Amino acid sequence: MFIKKFFDFIKKSPLKVKNNYYFQNSGLEKVQTIGIIGDSVSFGLKAKVNYGQYLQKATGGTVQNLARSGAHLSDNGQKSIFQQSQRLNQSDLYILQGTDDDWLANVPIGNKEDNEKKSYIGAFYQTVFQLQQRNPMAKIIIVTTTYQTPMWGSIVRRTDSTKNTLGHSLHDYMTAQVKACEDLKLPYVNLMRRVLFDPNKQLFREKYMPDGLHPNEKGHQIIAREIAIVYKNNFKQ
């Protein structure tokens, strides 16, 4: 499903936000504009409501969501997360979601010396640079992938520990991304915690992630809540 989704919701949206305490006490109410880039998770595939919509309802601000299904972080074309960053409007807060698509496509992990086409981490640094160029005063939050257990019926297609042809698991890419966040002093939301997402368990999948890969609207509430917590811990004044 390779289409772009742009959300510019207004305050009269009928969405109900559970755990509103996290939002009311996070400082997010002062954020007027949010820009989101990422893959099918941020896009909201398989969800009636995505985390960007929950954040919009909680803040009353404007959310621009340019995430696209199947997007690589590395620059392999227009839908890449790198190129998404070049199309964002100036915003108060940017949310950059890491992706599993580079891992699945056997893109090298690389390092910060690489350009946006050569490796995952090279593209990560260049994408952050693009966001900083769009608004040097903007706050930036990075979001990791979740654990994943995509299913074909009752058959497990793969897990986050599956090795690609380069010998790397999804964990290797996220570990490198977290190290890059620490290098750049950027706060990040670590969704690779089983207390948050545990798609190995059937009961969890049924409630939060039916296909074992894409969170539904309840799963997106978890993501929105964790973003609010990270925002409060790093930016609330």
C-alpha cells in the first residue's frame, strides 16, 4: 500500500484518548505543529487511528504525517524516509520512526560517515540533519521499531531475530540507531520492550497487533503514550 497520508486534523475530531493523564502532564499541549516521517507503522496501516492522530487530539495542534508503507530510511527513492524529511513543513516537533525495511532489503547498517544512499545509519544522520535544517529550534524524538512476529495464518513468517543476508537481525539495526541517538543527544522511544509489545504471544496479537507486525489503534495508543512520556522527560519546562 504505497500511498502518502497527510493528516491535518481539527479539534472537533471525535477521537477519545485513553490515559489522557500522560498527555495533559507532558508539556505536549504547547506543541502547535508536529511532523512525522516513517514507514507503514507511522502511516497507520491496519489501524483505524494512528499515533499521530492521538497526538493531534491530545495537543489540539496540526499533524503532518508523511509516512509511507514500505519506506526505507536509506534514500532509495521518493517514498524513503530521507526524502520524506525534505518535504516536511517547519514544525515544533519532529518524530522520526526507524524502520525494518532496510533490514529486510539487506541495506548495510553502516556508520555516520556514509551518505544517505549507502547505509541505514548514514541515512539516519543525514535525515536528522535535514530535520535540523528545516527548523533548528525544533524538538526531535526518534522512535524505534517494535518486536515483530508477522504471521501467515498460524505460521510465523519471521521474527525480529531473523538474520538477513548480511547476517544482521532487526535488533542490530535498532542497536546502531540507539547509539546514533546517544551520539547526537536525541531522545528516543524504545518500543523494543516486551512490556510494551510482545507479538510472540497470541493474546497480545489479538488485542494490539493482529498480524504480528502492524499495531492496531490500541497499539498506537501505546506508541502515543510513550512519545508523551519521552517528551515530558526531555522537553517539559
